[in-house]
Amino acid sequence: MNAPALWTPGQLSERSGVAISALHYYERHGLIHSQRNAGNQRRYPRDTLRRLAVIRAAQRLGVPLAEIRAAFERLPEGRTPGAANWAALSEEWRTALEARIASLVRLRDDLGGCIHCGCLSLERCQLFNLDDRYGEEHPGQNTL
């Protein structure tokens, strides 16, 4: 059985595992595109499945939708990402993911200290007042 050239939202949802409401959301935000038939109903091209796969994989990595959209916009003629595109995108996102992991490890380690301390001091707590640059630049009493 051949797959249809254009899919209804229900068909695409069933095949991709993405809710119809999410399809509409992604479309509103420029991540996927549909065509309208004579009855003004949405129809999605088959390559939308690959775009959805990239979106879902990127979201699992914690990549914001705005960054995913920006990455799609850099593709020639707005085409669907192929293997080489995915390799480039994933390498780009790997750097951001590694930075988030390092940040979470620091947070975890600082949390251990806070469990023992429990102060949540505005002056010295590394969890509550991380990297207090304002305090360093403007010592003393300040109004924010």
C-alpha cells in the first residue's frame, strides 16, 4: 500500500504520534506547513513526518522551538532536513546541551550544600543567589 502524497491532520497524527493540536501549533509557529484543499481542509506533504521527527528529537534535547524554527529557516529553500542536515544541527545543539548538562551538575552539587545549610541567604546562597553580579557591581543597599 502506497502512502498518500498529502496527509490529513488525523493521518499525520496517527503516523507520527503527534497530537493534532500540536500539528496546528507547529504550523502556527512556522515549523511545518500545510496546503488547503478545495474544502479548505489542511493537507500535509509526506515530508512533514521527517520534520516532526526532527522537532521531537530536538525537543527531547531541550532545544526551544524558536531555535528549531531558525534551524529550519537556514535550510536551502525551506526543505526537509536530510541526514547531513541532521548531523550539522545535532552537532550545533550538542554544544548547547553540554552547557546545560554542566549547569545542571553545578546546580545538583550546590543543592547538596543547601540541604545541609538551608539558609537561602540573599548574600551567599549559591542556589538562591547564583552569580550575583549586581551585588558585586552595586554593593550595599539597593532598590531593584
